[in-house]
Amino acid sequence: MPVISMFYGIIVMMYFLDNKKHKLPSRTCGIKYNEYEAVFKIPEGEVIEGSLPDTKRKLVEAWIEIHREELMADWELAVNGSQIFNIEPLK
């Protein structure tokens, strides 16, 4: 999955197709931080799989809140086969 942002050691990837379970479009973003991995539901910003340390989870939740519209726009582009755009990191 394409990387769309990186901040504070956190890597954010756009997940737009559920290849494992239903093979349907999936409004989620994958997060990696060191040995941790989590999947966050967009636009809600909820963890639906995996875990992160609380401080990093809160940073990701804040980033999703700030960039919700851009995330949804990227998701729409991805499911339609168009190029997605990087999203500004949390500063």
C-alpha cells in the first residue's frame, strides 16, 4: 500500500482494498511504528485492528481529525485507479 505521510516515526499508508477478507473497497489507513501496526477506520479515526502505544495512537487520531477530508479524497482517487497524493505530516 502506498505511503501517504510520515511523522514522529509513524508511517501512514492508504489501504483502499481489503485483499484479505472481503476484497471490497476499504476506508482504512495502515499505521506502522517500530514493531507496532494498526489499522484505523476513516473517517471515524478508530483503531479497528492492531495497536500502537497510547502517545502514538493519540497523534494518529489527531492527524486523522485534521486531514479527514484529504484522506477521504485520497481514498476516492485510489478506488477509482487514480494517483493519490501525500498528506502533510503532523507538526
